[in-house]
Amino acid sequence: MRIVIVDDNPARAAIIEEGLQEAGEDEITTIVERRGLAGKLEEMAPDVILIDIENPSRDELEELFAISRAAARPIAMFVDQSDEETTEAAIDAGVSAYIVDGLSKNRIKPILDLAVRRFNAFSRLQRELHEARTALADKDVIDRAKHILMAQRHVSEPEAHGLLRSQAMNSNRRIVDIADAIVTASELMGGMDGA
């Protein structure tokens, strides 16, 4: 696993690195200078990002949260102090593990594992949500196309569905693609009638 540690304090970064090495991780890079951090992380393409900030300012946190949203990687963030608003912002930004005043080398590996598991679980939920929304949108388009066919051809709903299915099979396309073409054509024709 490629791990990047982001910490402007070499002593604190060494604690994290030592904890990871003791847990068997050896592909570790430490970034001390945060300027251009997003570009560095994109270039390195780490599997996990561990960020340690002693007393983060609001601007630093906003920058790191923006990186978190863009990185699409498990991120564990260690801070010395926090408040409820900052914790919520970290979670909203996609930080997988937000640890307040908990930096010790024996906790690093469990926190890393937690960050990866939470990231994977969240990614799976996002994927399932996307698939469900897509399925609902596809069903809506197919239903609209069936209603158009029912009105134009004076057929029943099962017959309209059969027409969609046979056209999809004959053209080697998905039913939703055929339905979308029918809905689009109907909308264009409706727009021309109104012109």
C-alpha cells in the first residue's frame, strides 16, 4: 500500500512513519511542504493519505478538505484540537478518519485500517446510490416512451414495452437508449408543432 504522510513537523511525521513501519508498511512518503499539495498527491497517486496538523487554521482545513474531496482516497486526519463544526466539515469533505488528540504510533495501523474500511464502505454506498438513481431515471424514460407509443400507436402498455424491447434487440441497443430516442423525438416534434 502506497501511503503519503502530510505533516510540516518532521518529529510528528516520524511517529506516524514508525507506527506504519512497525505494522509492516514500507511504501511510505512524507510531504513536509504543503504548498502545491494537491498536485503532489495527484502525481504520487497514493492508496492512503495521512494528514497531521498540530493546530490547523480555518484556511488550512478548508484547503485540506478540498484536497480530500478531490483525492478520492482514504484520508485519515490527525489534529490536536477541534470543534463540532470542524469535525462535521471534515466528515462532509470525505475524511475517512478524523482523530482529535490521538497521535501515538501504536494507534496508527488501526486508524489506517479504519480509514480504508470507512472509505470503501462509503464508496460502495455512493456507487449503489448512483446505480439506484440511474435505474430510477431509466425507468422514468422507459415509462415516458411507453406512454408516447401507447398514444401514437393506440397499443396497450405491454405492447408498447414489446415494441421497445424488439427495437432494442433489432438494433443491438439497450431499451433505455431506444426509449430516450423516442422521448427526445417526441419532445422535438412537440417543439416544432408549437413553432
